[in-house]
Amino acid sequence: MGNDILTTIIAVEQEIQARLAVEEQAAAQLLGQLKRDLELEASREEELLALSVQKALAACKAEARQLAEAAARRAAMRAEQLDSIDDPTLERCIMKYLNLITVVQSQ
């Protein structure tokens, strides 16, 4: 009778170990699949972020180009205005600022 109980206990223990091995294998497979899924999702997110960065960079470049072109147009207009100043007016402006410089230096 004692041997029967011992044999039964050993058989149950072996069955438990076999089930544990099956469960461990299933868990390892599930974990591997989850890892692959997460890596794929991370790769997709990385691609989306890269596209987003490219779009943002293109938008910034376009905006910078527009701002630079506007500044260049304003500078050209200002240069044209200054170029159209006649010599007597230009001489009066220069004399005015020379007088101011002389006053400041004498103080």
C-alpha cells in the first residue's frame, strides 16, 4: 500500500512537472510573439515620427525661405528709397548727425 501511494505521488509530481514545462513553453512563445509585435509597432512608430520630422522640417524651411525673401524685398525697397535721396537732402542729414556727434564728444 505504501508503494502504491509513493508511486501515485511520483506520477502526480511528474504530471505536474510536464504541465509546468508545457505552460513554460507556451508562456515563452507568447512572450516571443509579444516582443515581435512590440518591435514591429515600435518600427512603425519610428517611421511615422521620421515622416513627421521631415514634414516639420520642410515646413520650417519653407517658412524661413518666405521670411528671408520678404526681408530681402524690404531691404531692396529701403535701398531704393535711400538711393533716391538727392545730394542736398543727404548733405543736410549728414551735417545734422555730424553736429550731434560733435556735441556728444564735447561733453
